[in-house]
Amino acid sequence: MIAPPLIFAGFAALAYVGMFRDDPQGLPSTRVGQPAPAITQDVLGDYPAFAPEMLKTGEVTLVNFWASWCPPCRAEHPRLLQMQAEGVPIVGVNFKDQARDALSYLADETSPFEAVAFDPKGRTAIEWGVTAPPETFIVSGEGEVLFRFAGPLVGSDYEQRFLPALEAAQAD
């Protein structure tokens, strides 16, 4: 008889505390501040393969997890192409996808990636702590994960959270 009110009070307390977090929209990542996890060496078609050295070139690199079946991934694609044109190195990790669908998507939309890793079972995504595509990580030139952005690189969230983090990383 007392259990339902106690359970409700517990949920209410959790919701109250959650509203006053530093960044209630952000999803914490255990990878930030840590060396970048391994990325699968499996390649997608004839696209360049990922090599671990790509995350230790001395310049900031983005690691973008995407899938052809993901509408938000399609929404952010023009932004990825724009960043590629501006000289930002981007490594793509295609996960939980069919190779033929991913290849068709990149052929139709143009690849913004320096390398494309193929992770059909999502093992690499699990290692990186990816919850759903798209997710983009900013990695320092020394291979340390600096920032995690969950969601498409569009709109005010992109402008207010991702861009400042990218600019700060590039300035260091």
C-alpha cells in the first residue's frame, strides 16, 4: 500500500534532479577525455579503409557514425560535405546497415569521408558508446575524444554546441 507513493516520489525526485543538470540535453559519454576506441578495419566497397593513424595526424578529426536508413543522417549530409570542403577530416563509420544500401547512398549523395569503416553488427558503435545514428565525435590530433554530439549536425543545437566545441578543439 505504501509502495506506489514511494515509487512515484522516487521518479519525481529523479525528474527534478534531471531538470537541473548542467546540460539536460546532453548525453554523457564515457569516451570524452579518453583515447579514441578502435575502429573496425572492415571497408565499405572501394572507399578508402580506415587506419588507426588517421586519428593521430596532429589535426582534429571527426568520426561520424551513420547509416543509409537513417533520415537524420541524410539531413546532416550537406553539412558534412561543407565541412569536408572546408578541410575538416572526417572518418565515416557505417553501422547496422547493408553494404549495398550504404554504397548506393554514398554514390548518390557523394562521400564526405576520408575513410569509410563498415560495422554491420554495430560492434565499433558499442565501443564508442553510440546510442543511435547519427553521432559525431571530435577527436584531437593526438587521438583523444574531445566531444560527442548525438544527433544530426543541423540547426541551433549544431550552432550552439557542436561548432563552438569544434572551433575550440581546432584552436588548441
